[in-house]
Amino acid sequence: MSDDDHTLESHNSSPADEQHKIQKSLGISIALNAVIFIVELAGGILTNSLALISDSLHNLSDFFALILSTIASRVVQWKSNSEKTYGYVRIEIFVAFINALALVLIGLYIIYEGIQRFAHPEPVAGGWMLIIAFVGFAANTAATLLLKAHAHHDLNMKSAYLHLLTDAIESLAVVVVALLITWFDWRLLDPLVSIAIGLFIIKSAWGIIAETVHILTEGTPRGIDLHEVAAFIQSFPGVENVHHLHIWGLSSRVRALSAHIVVKDQLISSGCKISTQLEQELEHRFGINHPTLQFESSVCKDQGVVVDIRPKR
């Protein structure tokens, strides 16, 4: 197996121009979220609108989340070294987890405040609330569109985009509520929508929490059937047996595999040919871009496809 096959950088490096665009978009989004937070928080206090305050708190979380995402998108480019042989690709997963966890906590707080306000409704200045909510919606929409093109990049950017998308939807809901309060004085809508916003935030974040925990616990990447991969390797020309198979994600873009492969006793050059062809097919068929294959001439003591690696007492 060549050194190139094992160089993680070749699998996960992004073009410089793409990184520049991401950094620029994140920078503008951070500035927009800072402005939105200040405007909506001040507006929420002045108009006595819990919905505006809830939206401003979410924007505050987005502000810090985007800063973390910006740092992560830089750190992930750092090269591998003797202490971090896989590099820093997993930073994006930690940041995505922190961002999503922050959303859940904010969602719970908003729900709590909404329940308190629902029990004791207070008057809201609907006219000013409408103006401020519309400004927030316009700014949130602009920030969301900036990151939309990069949402496919990795889980870190996906979580940042999700933050902004939920904010844009929430701001639209606040605009509608402001209209109804202005026209009909339905003040109970303010805490009711705040509770709905809190639930929506939690629901949106839960998927990312589940995905990041799955990756951090070395789970088989979503969309890959381990037994299907094992069957494919087993049927590959020149392969007699496959066992001790592990498939996991280092990040949302780097999928790793290790396996013991039994082949006939042969020249190393012949085994390397099988290895090269097999690795190419694994990436083409399953998106596994960092395989490590251990070739053997006979089955070792660990014969199962899935092997319990816990130390024996």
C-alpha cells in the first residue's frame, strides 16, 4: 500500500478558494447575527415581546456558534503530526455537537419562559414589534443564504447553516405574530409562539446531536451496511476471507476502514495489486476513502466479521 493511500490530507483537504469563500461567508454572518441580537433584544425589552427576546437569544447562540465554526474550519486544515496522526478533522464534529447542545439548552429556556408568560400574559407593543421582527427576518434570511452553498461541505458547516435557517423561520413566525397582535391584540400568541420556537429549536438540533454522538462513538457511517461491505470484499477476486472488519467516520467527510484479508500465499507485488484495486472499489462503491487492509495467508484467531476488541480479563 503506497504512502499516498495513507495520507489523510489527500482525502479531506479543501481547495483554498472554497475555504476563503467559507471564511468570508462566516465573517459576514457573524456580523449580521451580532446586529440582529442587539436589535431584537433591545426591541424585545422595549415592546415587552418574549418572542423577540427568544429570537434574540437564539441569534446570540448563533453568534458564538458561527465563531466556533469559523475556528473549526481553520483548525481542520492543520496538518497531521506525530501526536495527532489523523490531524484535526474531528474538530468539526466536536463543534457541531457543542453548537447543537447549546441549541437544546436555549430551546428549553425559551419554553420555560414561554410557560411563565403564558400563565401571566402581558401587553405587547405590536407595531414596533412588527418593524423589529421584519428587520430580523431580512437579516437572518441574508445570513442563511450566505451559508446555504456551503452546507454540504461538512457537519460543522451544516450545523452552522441549520442555526441560521431555524433563525430565519423563527423570525418569519415572529413577523406573523406581530401582525396578529397589532390587528387583533392576541397577546397570548407571543408566549405561545415562543414555546413553539423552543420546541422547533430542540427538534432541529437533536438530529445533529445524534449524528455527532454516532461519529464520536466510532459508529458505522450512515448509509453503509457493514455486512454488505464484508460480502463485497469476500467476493472480490483473489480474496478468500475477510474478518475483523471495522468501518467508522473520522469526520463527516472521512470514512475509514480496517480489515484482515486472507489471500493465497503469493508475492508481495501480487498482494499489492489486489489491495490497490480493492481500495479503489471501496471508495467508488461505499465512499470509504481511508482504508487499511491487513493481508494474511491464513485466518487468524479472530474469525468473525465483527470482533469484540475489549481486553479479556
